[in-house]
Amino acid sequence: MVGANSPKPLISLRHVGFSYGKPGASFWGRRAEHSAIRDISFDVYPGETVGIIGGNGAGKTTLLKLIAGVLKPAVGTITRADVRISMLSLQVGFLPHLTGRENAILGGLLLGLSKEQAKKNLALIEEFSELQAFIDEPFGTYSSGMKARLGFSVAYFASNEVVLIDEVLGVGDRDFRIKSTAAIKEMITTNRTVVLVSHNVATLRETANRVVWISEGATHMEGDTADILEAYAAS
Amino acid sequence: MTSQRIWGLITFKVYAELKAESNRTYAGYLWWVFEPLLFMAVYYFVFGVLFGRNTEDFVPFLLVGVTIWHWIQSSISHSASAISQNRPIISQVVVPKYVFPTVAFINNSLKFLVIVGLLLFFLVFYGFVPTERWFGLVPVLGAASLFVLGSSFLVSAVIPLVPDLKILLDNGLRAMMFMSGIFFDIANLGQQWQDLLRLNPVAVIVEQARLILLRNEGPYFYDLAYVSAVGLVLLILGATLLKLFDHQYAKAPW
């Protein structure tokens, strides 16, 4: 589809392996005990949405962190084009004693925005989150629904050219879940490049151009959305 | 991230953490003044009144040492936990790790500046006459900052990866306090001990500050150059390790 026609991938993974271990383990030359990802290879092309499917513990979240650059592969390579890549991370660095507005700036800065851009986003965030007067109240006084609204709005307006989404499409109370789901789906269908991790077949069928099936830390199958999801459902 | 963005992040995080910290108490920012006043009062009462060691200006001598030590010690121990405290951030976004000890250093230094103001006020109240020599405190604290930031970088880089070192650090800081002449004048020791203790940059910093404020003497260039040089080495070493281990911190299970 999109990928097949585009000559150069934005992100390219080759035989990527990674394992969590005690941080000092490599320090003292000990072997790490738990292997999260063994051998994963695939490409992401500009403008497409790649779905990653796999059961619990398949290493999907770890994979996103590797693509984002938060973690570094122990073996294999990840090459990235010169684009900004970020996970759609909710409520990063939010502090309960700060107001919604202050947390929105802090969150924006952490997600890579400049201070000017983070401040400029405030109006958009205020409107989208519909927090109204609460935007100037301490974050710690928010209900979980309100926290989700703010967290989503900050991440949504800070998102980069390449967005990595882990499971969550919509968050918060019912109304906001519909609104945020629509926003994400719109982001996916525009020519933004998206890597979407999910174990929900329906979500991927609706949004992904291609699907990579991950099993036991390795690429199991990769290809057309319908084909892979059919095989996955049958497994 | 460009350096301008990183600086924007650092300054806002400094503001955010100070505000969050002050909002936890009713008196808030007033504690910046009250807390040092309290501990200064305690030292004054114990050593000035109780032990009657007012001779040779022991209380001012002590307070200069104690306030400087308080700054150095709190910056370093906050930096030790700076990265682990920000684990939720580190595990989700790519951010240069030196941001966290830098924020800890700036936070503690801002509080320290308030304390320096109080200290100078106390000295004047006590009877010392401020002279232009007191501006010599600026290069002393500048060199000291290099040392404190360097130590903070180094400690923040290593302790999250080998948490066992935290126990050594706590004891090491205590030992360093006793070897920095906070409670005694190292100039009263035998020459070979003086030479040994003056290898410790903290002892040099404290001594230079006392010379300026209490003896109307100094600061001495070579002493400051020594502190700056040690600070620079620590800073480069710490920054190198933070970069080298950059991806290790998000892996740590705690």
C-alpha cells in the first residue's frame, strides 16, 4: 500500500533485540534474566499507519520505547530519518501541586516543545480539554476524568511528525472518550505517520495500513491488515 | 532537543519544583527564610550562649561553614536521587539526563542565595563591617558552583545504576563534613594535616569564604583555581557518564 510505493522508510528496524535486566547487570558482566524482545524487523514509511498486534507480554510497549529512542536495542539496529518521533505519552511529569495550565507547559516542554510553542498551545489545550475554570486549579484536585482530559490534550497538541500510540485511543469519561478517539482517528487518517500498538483487532482493522504481528518477542508475520488480522484471529 | 529548549525545560522545571515544594506547606516560600533562621538560631544558642564560645567570633566562623556545607551537601544528595525521582519522565520521553541534576543544583543554589543574604545580614548585625572585599565571595561561590555541579553530575550518573553506592555516599558526605573544617579551623592543625585537608575542595571553599568575610583577606587565586579545576574535571566526567549511560536509566527496575 502506502509503504510499497514509498522508496525510503522513516524508521527501519533490523533484528532488534532488547532485554530488561538489573541496571548494573551489564556493569558487572552478568547476564540479564528476562528477554523482552528477541528479533524484530520492519519498516515504517512516511504517512502510513503501522499496527502492531500481539498478546500480553509480547513486548509491544518496549518496542515503542525502542522506536522512540527512550530505550536502546541491545542487538540489531534502528535507523530513523531526520524527523521528530514521540510516544503519545499522557500526563508526563505532571505535578499535583501545579495548576492545569502550568502542567500543560511542563508537559509540552518535556514532550519536546519550545517554551513559546508550549505557551501557544495553551489556548488549544484549554478549549479541547473543556476544563474551563479548572485549568487554573491544582492538578491534584482533578477527578481522574479531568486528569485524562488534560493529559490527552497536552500530548495531542505536542505530537510530532511520527506518533507512537500505545493502546489508548480515547481516554477519560464517555463524552471525552468519543472526542479524543475521533481526534486520534483524524490524526491517523491524515498523512501523519503512526505506529499503533494494540491487541484490539477492530481498532487495527479500522486504522492500520499494515500490521506487524509480534509473538514471543519476534516478528511473527507482517503484511496487509486484513490478512494478518485474519491469521491472528485464527491463532 | 536544542539547547534553547533544554534551557527552557530546566528553568520551568526549577520553577515548577520550587512551587510544588512550597505549596506543600502553609508558610510556603517563607520557609526559605524561616528554616535557615531557625538553624542559625540553634547554632547561635548552642555555641554562643550555652557553651559561651563567643570568643574569637566562633559563632560567625561556624555559621559561614555550616551554611556553605548545607548547600553543598543538599545539592549532592538531591542529585543522587534526581534521576530515579524522574523515572516516569525518563521512561516515556527522550530527554538529556543532565537536566535532572542541573535542576536539583539550581533549586538548592537559589535557596542558598537567600541564606547567604541572611548570613551577611547576621554578620553586619554581629558587628562585622562590610567592605568591597565581600564581593570576593562572588568568585569563591562561582568556583564552588563548578565543584558542586560537577559532583552533582557524577553522583546523579552513578547512583541510579549502582544504588548500593548511596549508602557509601551518605557516609562519605559525613566524613567530608568533618574533613572540611566546618567546626574547627584547619589552620590550627599541624602543617602536614593542613596540606592534606586542603586537597578537599570544600575545605578550601569554606576557608576562602571565612577569610573574606571574617578576616578581610583573600580570596586567593590559586585556591580558587584548584577548586575550579577539580570542579571542571568532575563536571566533564559526570557529563560523560550521563551521556554514556543515557539509555540505562530507563531500564532500571526502580
